[in-house]
Amino acid sequence: MTSLSDNEPTLQDLANKLDRLSSDVGTLSSEVEAFSGDLKKFDERFADYRQATQWVVQLAFTLIASATLTIIITSVLRR
């Protein structure tokens, strides 16, 4: 008959470790879900900022174009 040394894990030790790993996986899964929700919020916020930046750039180009046209028209009409 073989005898178990003190260093070898028993089935109960392995079952306990498996239970701990299972609970750790559950915790990590819930943390990943929370992170995923935060990431979606960040993506929405980033899209809003990108859209606002595009509007500001379009407004700037419109103002530059209208100022240029105003200068050209006033210089042509003064002649």
C-alpha cells in the first residue's frame, strides 16, 4: 500500500482550491461587466466630444469664409 506524504494535496484540498477559483472567476466576471459598462459610457462621451469638435471646426470655417467673402465684396463694391 502507498502512503500519502504531507506535501501531496488531498481531494478535499483540491476541491477547496477549485471553490476559491470559482468564486474568484465570478468576482472577476462581475468586475469585467462593470468595466464594460464604464467603457460604453466613455465611448458615448468620446463620440459626443468628437461631434462637438466637428461642429466647432465647421463653425470656424464658416466664419472665416463669410469674413473673406465680406472683405472681397466690400472691396469690389468700393471701386
